Amino acid sequence: MSTVNEVAIFAKGLTRKFGDVTAVNDLDLMVEKQTIYGFLGPNGSGKTTAIRLFTGLLKPTSGSINVLGLTLPNQANKLRMQIGYMTQKFSLYDDLTVKENLQFIGKIYGLSAKEQKSRIEELLSIYQLNSLSTQLSGSMSGGQKQRLALAAAVIHKPKLLFLDEPTSSVDPENRREFWEQLFDLCDQGTTILVSTHYMDEAERCHRLAILENGIKRADGSPQELMNKMSSHVVEIASNNLRQLKKQLISLPEVTSVAQLGAHLRVLVDKNIADPVQFLSQLKLIPKNDQITIVRPSLEDVFVTCTGNNLLNGGG
Amino acid sequence: MKSLQRVQAIILKELLQLKRDKMTFGMVIMIPFIQLLLFAYAINTNIRDIPVGLVDHSQSALSRILKQTVVATGIVKFTHQYSSVKAAQAAIDKAEVRAVLIIPRDVSQRLVRHPTVGFGLPPSSDQENSRPVAQWLVDGSDTVIAASIKSLRNMPLVELLDKPANRNTPTFEVTLLYNPEQRSVVNIVPGLVGVILTMTMIMFTSAAIVREQERGNMEMLITTPLAPIELMIGKIIPYIFIGALQVIIILGIGHLLFNVPINGGLTQLTLATFLFICASLVLGLVISTIAKNQLQSMQMTIFILLPSILLSGFMFPYEGMPIEAQYISEVLPATHFIRLIRGVVLRDVAVVEMTFDMVWLITFTLIGLIVAAMRFKKTLD
């Protein structure tokens, strides 16, 4: 889809330590322009630190970063005008109105009075903030705040947009709309890097990387990741699921067992050729109960490549 | 140009926030107003009408006249009468009265022989002659009250006997400059400018920046092209005007309500105030780079404020402090400012003439700025 000079972010051997803690460990990453790239990982997996390294806010302990053709951290100042950053927590001013916040950010980015006026008009209508323009930001709902934060992050039309867990305080309806807006931005040429711990969100990204303890466990498009997964996904419909789960989890061939309502979702190592036969010969499951191979989800990918599932179990 | 626009954006935002923050805005006006009234009315070293008791063993016309003469000084007022010295002492224990005047039975003999009364000087060997007329029993724990009553010790008694004043020539001629009526408010009001500016300027700036960190705004600001120095300048400028507003309130009310003279020119006043506001704001900046939240910044402000009240010469004369306290006093910007503003307001001295204090404030500001800028960079990483 692209050539080498179409790369927005390139990092090699990127490591950042805080004292004894290694927040990002030997990360190699390539993000192509005009794509939405996801960072999927639990809290504390190094997503925010990685984003801060790419924005030039933090200096790497070792490794090299190139963002939009600029070498970081040396050229971090030049990068400022070309990137937008939406923080995890709402970080605009609660005691300013929507319009005042946008005017403030516009001035900070050096927009002229005329540019500012037309740009703010435009943003207010794109992000449906027109009716709220004189309302104090602090009194708005999570979804409204998030739209405002996105509007502020793109006021200077950045080439690269960083979103740090943008939808953690937003309901599903607003989350859908938000992603529509992200795809619009992407379509207009913006590269977006978004961190999340929601599977459904990660699944919308063009490509994603799964992070854990600062280490990249896997990367690729969601489809690729599901295809090359190292486990079979098997669903078992049976009685006495809690008991069965305990028995299955003790098997070395079983990576993870999670209960989903009346089913058990079992991840079986790919070395087993026929997982259905493997499970039924164990004689733990009554004969008439259903054992079926199902299509893997991103959550299965996530569970397979993170954590020490052999010991902990999934659900 | 862009840099100027960014500083302007911060200033505008700061003013908008201040406008919405009714509490802080109220404090800007009310702190100087209330403090001024409190200090000007409550702190008074010229004490009047101390409640005292009387034990009159003499019960004569003379003793009553003596009592009247004492009342006429205005220092005390007799609220209680006791029959015995024992009862009087119990009353002092109970804090019913602060002191008791005991008039002895032989008050008339004592009075007649008293040297100040003017029946000529008796031979000094005569012990009878040097006996005081009466006795004061005083609760001496409060030194100011004790001193006021002690000042009655050499009260002239001539009026008592309707005799012409026996005028004696003082050893020294004392001319009181700048505050001839000895009104303490004249000294307090200019000093109060220093105390209130210390309090509000340090508190507002340190809190204003820490708040930005606490609420997470800083995380957004540091990804923008805004430079730390632009942020600092933009934050400081609105408070320079607030400081100026407070000075106008304090000196204005001081002048109108308490008749405090403002002898110095406006230029000198502005210069002195500007130097001090800068020093205080920079101190606030330094605090903001150390404090992790608004509570800590408040605590640190109090840590600076207390010595600024006690050691700056505002309440107690610098000359009376032990040498160690004087060292601390010299470090505080408030000390130098209080000297400057008293100089300007009361004595019409030019700021430049008080070179040391001026240079110290400038030095303090510069060093503070460097420290703040250095520490501020660290907090980004």
C-alpha cells in the first residue's frame, strides 16, 4: 500500500526506563501514513510512555525515533506544529467555554485572527458543538468533552494525531460516532495513532500492536493477527462449566479458558492438530455436548500472546 | 510575534479564569480590606482604658482626687473596688482586672512630703521623704500593658494640690519626625502592603501553576508549541496588575480612613512595588516547581509568610532581633520592601537612594527566575 517514504513513525530498539522500571522495552515500530494504528494493551503496558516518546515529550533511554522525517528528541520542537495530542484525561480548561478553549488553543498554535474564526466555525459544526459554544467545558458530558478535545487537537490540521485512550469515558453510541470522525480525518490524510484497551476499538484500526509490560507481543492488521494466532479457538456448550474450566486449565495444551455465558471458550495450542478430538478424548465432557471450532476474535489473539496464561487462566 | 501571541493567549485565559473564580477574585479585594481594618484597629501599642481595681485604705478626699488624676491620664479605668489587698490579688488571679491601685492610710503625709509636689527639696537622708505615694499591683505577663502602667510611675502630682507646675528641664529634647502624633497606624499601613503582597502574590502564582498540573492541563500544554518561559510570563503578568490593585486598596483606605500620609511620589511608589511584586511572583514560581498540589503550595506559602510577618520589621523592629533572626530577615524580600515602602510613603525617599534594598530585590528576582526556569524544565521529563 505504500513505499518507504510514506512512513509517519519509525522506531528501532526504542527503550525507556524510569529508574528500575522499563516502561518501553526494545520497541520496533513502523506506522504508515494515512492509517489508523492502534496500541492495544492493559493499563501499565507502556502505551502512554510510547506515545510520549513519539511526541518528543520524553527522551528515550536508548534506540532511535523518526517521526514525520524528523529525528527525535533533537528536533522535537519542529514537530510540535505538525502533531496533535489528545490526552487520556480531559485536559482543556473546565472553567472556559467551548469557544474560549478553542480560541486559546488556536492562539497557542499561532493561527491568525481570521484563520481562527473560520477554523473554529468549521470545527464547531463538524463536531456538533455549535449549540454548546458558550457552555463551560466542565459542565459538559463525557462525549461532548471528548468531541471538544478532538476539535482542539486538530485545530492546526496536524499531519499526525496521537490519541491516548480517547474513549475511556464515553458511551458506546458516542464511541461509534467518534470513530466515524477518526476515519474522516484519516481519509483527509491524517495519520492517527490511538491507544486503547477495548478490543472492539482495536479491531477498527488498520494495523495494531499488542503491548504488554513495555514489550511488543505482536503486530499486524487485526485479520493477520487472527490468522496467524498460535491457538485454536474451541467453544464448549456444557453443564457444570466452572468445574470443567478448572479441569481444562490444568492441561498444558490449553492456553486459556474463559466462560462466556453458557459456553466455555477454550484456546488450545496449535500443535494439537484436531482440538475437538483432543478435548472429547479427555472424557471430561459428556458425549452429547457440543464442541466446535470457532473463528478467533481479537480478544483471543490478545489472550494468546500476553501474560502467563498457563498459570492464571483466562476468565 | 507568534511568541507574543502565545503569551497574550495565556494572559487572556488567566483573566477569564480569574473572572469566573469568584472566590479568588473576592480574596484579591477582601484580603487587603479586612487585613487593613484588623491590623489598623486591633494592633495598637497606645493602650487606653485598661480595667483596674482600687483598694483605698485612706478613704479621704485626697485619695479620691488621686484616683481622679489617674483616671484623667486615660490609661486606666477603675472598674472594681476591693476592701483588702488580698481580695485585690484574687481579682488579678481571676483576670477580673489587670492591675490594682493600693492607696495607703497615710497617703496625705506621703503626698505632702513627695519631692515632686514642690514644698522644696527635703534632706536626702530623710527616708520618709522618698516613699512613693501609693502602690500598683500589676499582672505583668503582658509586657505592653505592664509598660503602660509603668509609665504612670512618674505621673506628675502637681494638679493634685492645685499648685503651678514645677517645670523641670528634660535631659534631652526629642523631636519626632514623620509620625509626631505617635499613631501606630502610620507605621502599620505601609508595612501591611508588604505582608499582604507576600501572602497573595506568592499564593496566587504558586497555586495557579500547580493547579494547571493538578488538573492535567499541563499535559496538553507541553505538547503545544508553547515554551515554558512564555507560560511563566503569561501567568505572572495578570498578577502584577492584581498586586498593583491591592496596593491601591491598602494605601487608599489607609489614607482615607486612617489619615496615613503618602508623602512619596507615584513613580517611586510604583517602582518599589513593582520590584517587590516581581520578587514575590518569582518566589511563587519557585514554589510551584517544588509543590505537587495546591495544598502543598499553600503550606509552603505559609512557611514564607510567617517569617515575613514576624521578622520583616512589620511587627517588631529589626534592630531588636537577635543577630540570627536578622540574617533570616535580610533574606526575605518582604524586609527590604517594607523598608522601601516606609521610606517612600512616610519619608519621601527615592528608591534609588536605598540602594541595598533595591539591589537585593532585583537580585532575588533574577536568581529566582533562573532557579524556576531550571527546575521547570526538569518537570517536563
